[in-house]
Amino acid sequence: MDSYSAPLRDMRFLLEALADIGAIARLPGCSDAEPELVFSILEEAAKFAAGVLAPLNRVGDRQGCHLEGGQVCVPEGWKDAWDQFVQAGWLGLSLPVEYGGQGLPKALWAPVWEMWFASNLAFTMLPQLSLGQTEALEAAADETMRALYLPRIVSGEWACNMSLTEPQAGSDLAAVRMQARPAGDGSYRLHGQKIFISYGDHELADNIIHLVLARLPEAPPGIKGISLFLVPKFLVGPDGRLGARNDVHAVSLEHKLGIHGSPTCTLAYGDKEGAVGYLVGAPNRGIEYMFVMMNDARFGVSLHGVGLAERAYQMALGYAEERVQGKVLGQVGLPIAAHPEVRRQLLSMRTRIFAMRALVYGASAWFDHARHNPDAAVAEQSRRYIDLLMPVLKAWNTEVGNIVCDDAIQVFGGMGFVEETGITQHYRDSRVTRIYEGTTGIQANDLVGRKLLREDGSTLRALLAEIREEAERLCADPALAALASHGQHLAANAQDLGQAMDFLLAEGKADPALAQAAALPFLHLMGLVCAGWRVAQAARAALQALAQGGEGGSAHDPDYLQGVLGIAECWFASYAPQASGWRAAVLGAAHVNRAPAGALRG
């Protein structure tokens, strides 16, 4: 029952309709991303996800990881899957060609990695870590370090992790205490402990490259005094050969709610003579380099939300179509999928997954335009949109994705609460995505404080102009008359978001406590409105394709296109109206800081 089939029709349709994969293929440096090649890659990735990774998902959940003789042991099948993954070149899909990658665009990266996360999140977190670290090293490391480490990371011969937080720091990286002292030979000796390190140790790759935040002697306090260091598990000679074991090791593994197949380690650096490390980039700029890793990781986690929701939905749909129970409007012998309430649950799940996917696939194209578009204005606008929406992509998608996984349990009824069915794993695995790479509250404060208020709303105003333009088009074009009501809803949603923005811009700088109290409802409002914008665009593309007759057997099959229109109808009937409630929550957020102490205690 718990199998996985990649939603290739959605993927192809959204790449064409929202990411405009054809236009991306015409960008300098992206000519290899010709649409038919992209779609053939998706088909091969779907086979790998279903045939190799998905069958191991339950194995990882049941077996978990353990420490044995100081070595972290991963579940059965993990090593073989890793070898197949890297040998097939999947790790290097979007990584730089000069270091052995294929350099394909982010728009292709998004659906492929959605498949990996959906089929086996615990496994795929390891290769995901290599992506962000590669970008950070490419941006900050010197030529010698890049030449020595990047080809081996891109090939999968060596693996990576982010070694950031510490017991006393949590999400406050300004509180990092780990020390890095010069050794006199260009290297450093690191002493301290790191916690919550995904794949901090394992047996899958020949070496593990830890990217570590630490402080140099006499460094300024706070985040301005943090540097980034490369610390290999095994020391590396100038020719790339591995030497002695470095002074870093796992001292314990966390016992987690989910993703049991992913080892989450506490790492000790320098219990003996000190862990040998090498400064990456300039001193005291570690936080700047870290955000290169974090932004890539946050985009990936947004796809966690989509992928796990899709996996749970497929399982719930399969169960609902097989399980026969009760009478359906007086008829017996029908599966529970025919019950109007269960049908409502399934349609709402499918609609929210489609909206999340549309939001993140549309955003994936901005990465490619930011990097490759020769029009400087388009590239800059794309960069601004990515920066603005990154907190929304990460937080809104994971919040909604976790809700969808919860709804899948509800479809199963009492059997959903029984571990043997397997549906609970997807909920448990998805719960951490709301915490990873900054909790939803942290993302909301980033959205309001660092993005909206700092630039006086300029980027959001530009985005709102595009949303309003889409709404006006749906309302005014006679050929799109069937979508006019969607346009009206979208225009009202844009007004809600604009009013909330104006309120925060007027009050937020003078009252930071109010801005922070309003940040979370503002993030939910922005997620709803931006997702609705993408759903509206998808509906327009579907209606236009239907008007052209459709193409049987493809993503443009008329039945599929009618389904997209049904999803849009569900969205604007059920979810678009929620925007006004979130707007009201933003405008009424002052109650949070007015509440007396007694309000928190019974």
C-alpha cells in the first residue's frame, strides 16, 4: 500500500505553465535543459525513486541508526542505495560542470528532488546537504580548497554536513562558542561540541566534510565574530589521499519522532589534541557564508513539505478507493472515497499539494533567471523575489505539508493511528520540517523584519503588482470568462495582503514587538495569496490548453486539464477566503503583547 509514484503530469504541466522551462532552456548556459530532455530525466528519476528509494523508507523508519564502537551505523540498504545514487549522477544534476556536475537548472532540480524527498526523506537528506555546502565552498573557498574538495563532493566520493548549532545556542547562532585556534601552519585546531547535526557521521562515503561555525581568538562578540571552517573526518593530503582520523567523532544520536533512518548526531570536536580545520573565506564572515548553505537548504525543505504531503496523499487515496464501509447516500458496497466528506478531504489534500507545488516550481525559475538571464533588470528582480519569498516557501509549504499528512491519517480513521498501516510515518517525518533550517516563527520574523520592513515593502509591492495583473487579466479577458470569479477572489486576496503590508510598514518599525507578534499570520497570509496566484496562473494555462484541443496522452490530456480547473475551483472556494482572516489576525496582533501574565496560566 505504501508505494510511491511520481506525479509526472503535475510536474510537466507546472514546469511548462509556471516555470516556462522552454524559456529557461534559451538562457545562456542552460541550453542542455531542452524540455524533452528534462522530461526524460524526470521519468528516469521517477523510476529510481519508486524502485530504489521508496522501498527503503519503511526499513529506515523501523531500523533507525545506532552507534557501534564509535561508528554510526545506518539502516540496511542505505549503502547500496547511496552507491547507486552517486554512480547514476543524481547528486551532480545541478552542480557545477567544472567540478564534475551536470549544471542543469534549478527548475529541473525542484521536481527531481521532490521525488527524492517523497520517496525517502531520511535517506535523501544526506545528498541534500552536499548541495548547499557545494554552493558555499564555490562562493567562499579559495581556488586550492575548491580544487581539492569540490570534485570529490560533487561525485559523492565524500559527503558533507552543516555543523552549526550548540547546546547553549539553539537557533541563536550568535551564542556559538566553539573555538578555533591557529596552529601555525595555516590550519586551525577546533574545540567544542555541536548538536542536531544531520548525518554528522555515517558509513556511506569515504570521507565526511564538516562545515563548522567557530570563533577565532579575539573575534568580535555575536554573529560578527563567527568564522566558517572546513573540518574533514579523515585528514586529506594535497593529492586528495586520505590520512589519519581527525579529532571529531559522534558521541550520541538523537532519538527522534521521525526520520529515523537519518542519523542526527552530537559531535565532539577536539577531545584530544584538537580537530584540524581550515578557514573558509575571510575571518568573521561565517554567518554570511552560512546563509548561502541555509538558503539552498530552506528551498530544499520547502520541497520536503510538498514531497511528504504527496506521499501521504497517495497512500490515503489508495486506502479510500479500496476500503468499503457504511452506506454512501443510501448505497452499500462503495469505497469510502465515495462518501462526500472523504471526497472533500481528498480533494482538499490534492488542492493544497498542487498549490504548494505550483508555488515552489514557479519560484525555482527565479533561481535560473537570477543566475543566467542576460537582462540585468530581470536577473535582479528574480533575486529580490527569491530573497523575499524564501521564508514563505520554507515555512508555509512545511506547515501545509504537515497538515496534509495529518489529514491522511484522518482518512484512514482508526487504522490511521496504527503504526502497521505505515501512514503515521509520513506525519512523523514531516513534523520536523516545520523546525528545520529555522522554525516557522523564525522564518516569519525574517520575512517581516529583514525583508519587508528593511526595504519598506518595495519587493512585495512589485510582486503584488504582478498578482493584481493576473487578477485583472482573469476578470477582463472574455476568453477567460470561466475564471473571472477566481480573478475576483485573487484581487480581494491581493487587497488583503496589501492592507496587512501597509499596516506593518506604518506600525512595525516603531513597535518591533507588534511586528513580531504579527509576523506569523502575515506569513500565512502571504503564503495563501502567492499560492493562489500560482493556482490562478495554472488554471489559465489549463483553460487555454483546453481551448486549443489538448494533446491526448500527455500532461495536456483534457481529463488532466479539467482536473486542474477543478483544483482551482476548490482553492478559490475553500482556501482563498481564509486570507481575510489572516489579514484580520495581522491587524489585531497587538493583543499578544497586551495580554496579562495571567492569560498564560490557568
